[in-house]
Amino acid sequence: MSKRGSVKKAVLAYSGGLDTSIILKWLIEEYGCEVVAFSADLGQGEELDHIPEKAKKTGASACHILDLREEFVRDFVFPMFRANAIYEGRYFLGTSIARPLIAKAQMEIAKKEGADAVSHGATGKGNDQVRFELAYYHFDPSVTVIAPWREWDLNSRTALENYARKHGIPVPTSKKFPWSSDRNLLHISFEGDILEDPWAEAPEEMYVLTTRPEDAPDQPEYVEIEFEKGDPVAVNGERMSPASLLAKLNELGGKHGIGRVDLLENRFVGMKSRGVYETPGGTILEEAHRAVESITMDREVMHLRDSLVPRYASMIYNGFWFAPEREAMQALIDQTQQTVNGTARVKLYKGHCRVVGRKSDTDSLFNVDFATFEADEVYNQADAEGFIKLNALRLRIRSLMNKKG
């Protein structure tokens, strides 16, 4: 069935790589529509070089590149880190948290351009299709979404390369790094090729952000990170913007080989997938944040918040950033962070990040008069006997019943 005439203008989330370059041309050929390319600068650096030139040469009528680095860290990464959200205990959600912001900006471009459709390069097997499209429909319930990987018959690398050659799209000739990657200020991820064998070790040349731990400096480095209401605001006494602060922690962590993770994760669509991640700054940030929480958060408040973390992390992983349940949970999490004010000192050494100190001048709940092993006048140790007996009562009753039985 011909798609011509069904769409007049589409905004494509465009990376400049082979897949989205083919999608750009394919949209023009199959839908007969005008295509506007959009790229979000989330800290991927030189990957954005020559994007407008590539897009125009492939047929885009316009190309927008938006610098979203500060918004990304301030409004997406930091709120997530207030919750210490880690998916399945390992994954820092670096790709997951970027998608709702990209989709938000893409929809803003679509409105500005008067486009009647949006498109992305996510495959029909992955999580990103869900993350993008849930966000699209949040901003415009009637938007037309084009997902070429769910429509076309270009189902192999060879087919993609043949299509590219036919339409004059440059095909990378080097297969030195055949795995796919996704990079932003929080992390870089790797999938595919050798990583599809879960027994195979990731090659050292894959890593981009981190030094091999064995080659990291022989001397440890101490870093102090200051927090206000759960958000980091300064490194070693220097106040920084959110994006600058995370970039600084990436630099420090990368130098010491911190933040490498190799895992098998459960995708939302149902399959397991192997991924390798580098999250140097995020790893330091999570350790430091928990350290400040440990001295400033009430025990029961912390335990309540921690009980919600797996659900919160799954919401982000599965694409429900703009869902009302995530927003409601965020309100609770943010309330727990009102007293998280203080400084953590961490030690970086050969792939390890370890908290060695924490303090809070305004909100510390640690009182040495109560906690000391030395003599004190504020705690009667004999009171513990009644406390223990009351808590043991149900266990004693159960034991008596078992003996009678």
C-alpha cells in the first residue's frame, strides 16, 4: 500500500549514522514527505560534527541541533539520582533517561515546523521504541509515529548497505568497531557483535570513557562532593552547573577506571540483552549521594524511599517518565531529599570508588553522645532489655507453640 500523501512533513530523531541516514532517505522515498532532521546534544561530543551537512546531503529540508546538556542533567539525571535509581541493581539508566528528553525536544521541533509526524530509528526488538513513543503520545495524543524498523524489509546489515549505496549514502568501510554505542553525559553503552555472546569478555578497545583499572594511577585520589537537597552542587569546593559537574566527575572517574559494568538485562519487550556500560561520574555520584543520605535521612523515611526504588527504576527503564505514577513518586522522593545537605569524601583508586567520609553542618542526625562506645550520660543501656524482650515476644510465643506441637 502506498504511503504517499499520508504524511506531509516528518521530524526525524537523527544521529547522522548509517541507520538514521537510511531512514531519512527512506521516509522521503516511501512517504513522499518533507523530512526535518533533529539531533539532541546530550554530551556526545564530536559525534555531532557535520550533522547538518550529512542531513542536508541525504535530503533533509532542515536540521536542528539543540544543546540540551544542562536540561538533561538538571531535570532528568539529578531527579533520578535523588532516588538512587539503578535498574536491576546494576544499570544506571543512562540511555533510558535520555529518551524522554530527546522526545520532548523532538515534539517541540515538530510543533515549530508544523510537522504532522515524527520518526525514530529504534528497532522493533528494543526498549527505545517504547520510550520514544510513550513520550510522543504524552505531548500529542494524535501524532503520527513512523517507526521504519517495524515497516521496512531491510532486515539485515547487507540490505541496509545495499540501500545506502543505491541512494548515494556513504557506508562506513571500517569494521574495526562493529558494536553499536550510545553516548551522553551520564554514560556510554555498547551492544551487539561480540557482546551477543554472554561468555565473551568485552574487548579493551571498546571502552571510551575509562582507563583500564590496571593502568590507572598508582596513587588514590580523594574527591569531596557537596549536596544541597539531594543534588550535587560542588566538587572539591568549586560550585558548578549540573552539566559541568557531571563532566568533571566523568573526567575524575574515567582516569581511575571507575564505572565499568557488564550485564544481562531484562528488556521491557521480554527478551534478555547483554550490554556493557561506562558510567564513571554517575558511579561516583551515587556513592557520594548515599553517603550524605546516611548521615541526614531519617531511618524510616530512607527505608520507605528505598522500597520504592525498584519500581521507580523500572518506570524509567520502561519509558514511563511522563506517567502520573512516576511524577507522584518523584514528589515523595523529592520530599525525602529536603534534609540531604552535606558533603561526602570519596576515594578513587583503580576501578573502585569508596566513601571515606561524610558530614553535614546543618542536618546531621549523627550524635556522638548517643553512638559512642565510651562512657555517656544520655543512654541507659539497661533500657535495651525491655526493648529486646518486647520484640522477642512473638518469637517466644511461636517457639512455645512449636514445642507443644
